[in-house]
Amino acid sequence: MNVLQQKLAEILPEVRQRRATINKEHGEVALSTTTIGQLLGGMRGIPALLCETSSVSPDTGLKIRNIPILDLVSNTPQEIFFLLCTGSLPTESEKQQLRTLFSEKAEVPAYVWSVLEAMPKDSHPMSMLSTAIVAMQRESLYAKKYSQGASKDELWLAAVEDSITLISRISNVAAGIYRLRFNKGPRIDPDSSLSWSENYANMLGVSQEDSFKELIRLYLVLHSDHEGGNVSAMTSHTVSSALSDVYYSVSAGLNGLAGPLHGLANQECLAFINEVMEELGGVPSDEQLTKYLWDRLNSGRVVPGFGHAVLRATDPRYTAFYNFAQDHDLQDDVMEMVRKLFAIVPNVLLEHGKAKNPWPNVDAISGALLQHYGLVEFDYYTVMFGVSRAIGICSQIIYHRMVNSPIVRPKSMTIDELEARIAKG
């Protein structure tokens, strides 16, 4: 067993027992009443998924294993993955073993590069990433074990192995896609002396500044998980619940992440900032920006990057990025706009009165930070999101394989059935 499998094997009896006890003794307890409005509104707010890895509170934001995300901003992505899976941060010995494990599995099979190079030159970077992940499905130990009739206790171990392999390689694949898709020159090989996130930053070839490597580490930590109900996590869980391996499941989740209502928000926020500066001839005064915002709201348009489907306070991930910008004294027109928007937009939205949450979310700043360091290809931003989110998706898959969660199969209803239910009163 590797270090993660060993830790999970230690806690597995308690994990299974807690779940079994709740189900046996309290399985009939009602959690909520589902309304027709919730059903027609995309199941929003319906408690229907178990997610042990993280939670999102409207008032406090993201917590990973009940630890506020702002308390984890100094950790590495590997440590966050270990925490997501096990509920505890790794010891110094476990950290070193994790680093070695990730480094050993980083090499991407040659056929994956051949597949990517054969794709049309104008392929979207997200379709390239999803294709590369599903192309590696032949590497799945889980699929091999299942076809050989392995027991459930062997299958979860194989899911861990697959997850480590996939996460180890996805940064290498993503960096290669960036250089191939945007004509940045030959791929940069991973360096065994660097950590996983440092390698990703280095293989992109965007900047050699230490602060850029620090930004990538922070980016991968902050976007790693966001409970189980978001499109990418829920899609991956649904696919995995059919006992599909992590390659199929993560690829499916990435396809959801590519949607404009999920993973494209950061690039749309940056496009908004650039649009404002173009229309107003540079960084506007406070008065100019305030008028622009009112005109936009009064025309029925929203302000990208402000508000959130769940949060009712400033996204702590925004706070972490904002603190990074302040600590490193990042100065350019876009960062000045980010600061101005933070100071002005909430007050305008509060006065306007229609926004449920006037505070910024993580997308209001993440793209601006990437652009500051020279990563200006907007279509690539969601790929970076996908690299990070694979950490959370895989940790959720591992949990459900450990406890042998059943296939996801909610009940659907027709409009006729809804109308019949309404008629009954």
C-alpha cells in the first residue's frame, strides 16, 4: 500500500460504521420537503447528496473537512488532497512520501501526446483536456481489477491508485496543452526536484517569478473542492456511481466544468473588466465607474464576479487572492480595476436592491491575477480550474468507493404528473 492507502485503511472501519449506523437507525428521518419550484429550478437547495470532503456555508464559505479555507492557504495541493481524502493533514513523513508518489507517476504516456497533436489546431483547450483524460482510461487499475472479479475491498484501493496517477499527470497534460494549443514552443518536461504545483507553473513557461509559482499553488488549493452539488462534482459522482473508473468520471466532470454557467466565470469577469476600461478609456474615476455600473444594472445586465448561488458574504477564496495581490504589491490597470470594483460594486448593488449577495466571489479576481503574470489566453483558464478541481473530484470518488455508495438514480417526473399532483392539493 502507498501512504494514502495506508491512512485510508486505518480510518475505513469508522467511516463505514458511522454511515451504516446513521442509515440503520435514522434512515427514515426526513431532511426536507421538495417543492415543485425546486424540481423545476434545477434541484437547487434539495439535500440529496452526501459529500464528506467539503461544505459551503452561506455565511462563512468553503470549509475543507470542517477547516475554513483561509486556514489552509499555506498548504500544498498534495496536502489538501490528503486532507480531503482522510480528514487530516499529512505528517512530515507522509508529505515526503506523497511528493515522491506524485513525482513517480507524473510521466504522461506518449500516445496521449499523439492524440492531442492529432486534434484540430483550433480545438478548445477544455476539450483537449477531457480527451486526454479519457484517452488514459486504458491505464485504469480499477477497470482491470473489476474485470478480473476483484472484491469491493480491493476496488477502493485501485480507485486510490488511479486517482493519484490521474492527478499526478493532469498538470503535465494541462501544461502541454497550453504550449501546444497556443504555440508556445516545445513541451517542458517535469523536474523531479520541484513539487507538483511548482512543476505545473514551470511547465507552463509563463513566468519564472517565484510569486507566480506561489500563485499557482494557491490557485490549485482554492479551487480544489466546493462540496458535492456543483455540476462538475455531481456529474463525476453520478458517472462514478455506475462503477466507471476515475478517468471516465473526471472526464465527464470536466465537460460540465467547461459550461458557461460553471467554469467559464473567471474569464467572463476578466472580459468584463477589460470591456469597462475599453469603453471608459482606461481605469475610470470612482464617479465614472459608479455611473457605468448603474447604467449596466438599469439595462437589465448583471455585474460579473459579484454574487454567488450559495454564498451570502464575500467569498473567502476571493479574500485569499486579494491578500495575495496586496502582499505582493501587484500593480497594473486590471488589478487597480479589481480593487475599485471591490470598493464600489457592493454599495451600488445594495442600493440597487435586487442582488441577494452584493459581495465578490473568487471569479472576480482569479483571472486578473493570471493575466498579471502574462497568462492572457482566456480559453485556458478553465483548464487550470479543471486541474485543481480534479483533486476534489477524485477525493469524493475515493470516499464513495470506500463506503460502496449505490448508483445514483433519482426519480424524475413528467409535467402531467406534476399537474396531477397539484390537482390533488
